[in-house]
Amino acid sequence: MRRSLILAGLAVLAVPGLALAQAPAAESHGGLIGPYSVLVAGFAMAFAAGLCALGQGKAVASAVDAMARQPGAAARIQTAMIIGLALIESLAIYVLVVAMILLFVQPIK
Amino acid sequence: MDVIEHAPIFRLPFFFWPGYVPDHVTYTWLVMIVLAGLAFAASLNVQRVPSGLQNFFEVVLEQFQQLIDDVMGPEGRPFLPLIATLGLVILSLNLLGLVPGMNGPTTNLNTTAAYALVVFFSYHYIGVRAQGLGTYLKHFMGPVWWLAPLMFPIEIISHLARPLSLTLRLFGNMVGGHILLAIIFFLMGLQGLIGWALSGSAIGAVVGGLGGLVMIVFTVGFLYPLKILVSFLQAFVFVMLTMLYIAGAIEHAEHHGSEPHPAHH
């Protein structure tokens, strides 16, 4: 039951790739890599954005908590929070760069 | 990517490879000229009670100095020129990308990599100058000697990852915002909606006009303030990380220099 569901899901994922690949088959550089790279870029960005949002939400939640407990130290906590957010965000930015390389540069064809 | 770039402004004679000046270099020149001109004009007639441009620049530099005092303490004061220059230049380059028709130079990987490399080499130089080459290299070895073979590659990789992450963070944030703007403007059909509104048919004027208006209000009222915020925030983060790296390169000296001495003697 579960295996058939997984297979069906994979088939659904594969259909647009096949459809896209077969339409311009004449001038295409060949293979499914082009369509799949588009698919992968979108899904990678979606996963990265979601998980990055979870991490940043946790960081902001505890920073706001600390600021509410100690309003005197708010400025320092805010600085530390912004640095932490930038470091967390850079991981999602890496994925964005990889997605842009897949979409625009297309090193593998 | 053609949507968010335009043809190069300056072309060169054929024997200069690659035949043109890339646009991010041109716009960086523009920012350099404007900033240098402003700084020169502000320092032309320095007075004890500042007014006008001199007042503005003193306020800006005092903010930077406050930031340095908060993060690095008083020993960070000598690095005010480096840090304030980086902050002002990166902020101006970020904001230049918001002017319609201009490219932000920070949406090009070469620009951001140049600043990240400047930071990378300068904080190593500052660290070596502050405590000597041998002592500085000792920090890469970890706390105990038998951990050195493990710690050394890890430290090298983590130091090499710093310019990479500085580069990609600034570049990715700026170019992501630009792609967002380009998608809203071009791919969601602003041109088509405006063309529909101007086509003369009544329903086209209503639908196209309303749609175009909603899109323009959304862009100007929401995306532009967001991008201005991101421009300031990314310049701040870049400067802040630069200060932390320099502080880390200096601070090691005091830790290792002052702590073992009472124990040995």
C-alpha cells in the first residue's frame, strides 16, 4: 500500500519532466537533466526556505523572550540576534545560489 | 537574467579584452566618485561647530564608532576607516540597485567577492601584526598539542568558509530581491496589464488598470521598503561580521599572551 503510494508519487513527479523533455526533443541537448534541474531547484528552495524559517523562528522567539525579561540588554541581544539570523540565513542563501546556478548557468546539460 | 541587466555603458577598443567595461565596475566607479566627492566636500572647510555636510558625516561616523566600541571595545578604534568605508560603500552599492534603470553592483558575484577578500586578508594581516606569525599560527592548532592534526584542517576550512559566506550572503540577498522585483514586474504581466488598460476597450481599462494599480502599489508600498530594509541590514551584517573577525584575530593575542605568563613565571 505504502510502496504503491510512493511509486505513484514518484510517477507524478516524473510526468512533467517527461512531458517537458519530449516536446522539444529535436533541439534539446538530450536527457532529462534540464527539466529535472528546474524541478530540483524549486523543491530545494522550498525545503531550504521552510527549514530556515523554522530555525530563524526559534532564534527570534528566544531573543524576544530574553528582551522581554531584560529590556536593559535589548540592544546587545538584538545585535546578537541579527548576526545569528544572518548566519542561519546564509545556509538558505547557499541553496538559492545553487538553484540559480541550476536555472541560469546550467553547468550540466 | 537578461531582464535585470542591460547592455554595458562603456565600450573599449578591441585590443582590451573583453571589449567593454562591465556594468558593476561602472556603477562602482560612480559610487566611488560620489562618496569621495562627498567626503572631500565635507572636509573642505572643517569647523569647530559643524554644520551641513560635515555635521551629517560626523553623525554617521559617530554611529560607526559607537558600533565599534560596543562590539570590539576601545582597541577596535584604529580600524574605524576600514569598517566605516566598507559599510558606506556596501550600503551605497546596495541602494544603487533600487534606482530604476541601474544595476546594483552587489548583484554581481565579483563585487561581493572583492570586498570579502579584502576583509579576509586584512583580518589575517591584523592578527599577524598584533601578535606575530608564530603565535597567530598557534591558534590554528587548538588547545592541546595532540589535537593539532585534527584541529588544523578544521580551522583552515572554517577560515576559508568565512569569505565564501560573506560573498554569497550579500550576493544572494541582493540578487534574490532583484529577481523577485523582476518577476513581479515582468513575468506577472505588468506590461500586459498596462497595455490592456491603454488599449481603449472599457473592460480592458477597468481590469488592466486595476490590476496594474494593485501591482504597482504592492511593489512600491511593500517590496521597495523591504528591499531598502534588506540593503541596510546586509551592509550592517557585513560590517558586523568584519568587526567580529578582526576582534577574534586580536583577542586571541590577549588570551594566549597574558594567561600563560603568570603560570610559567
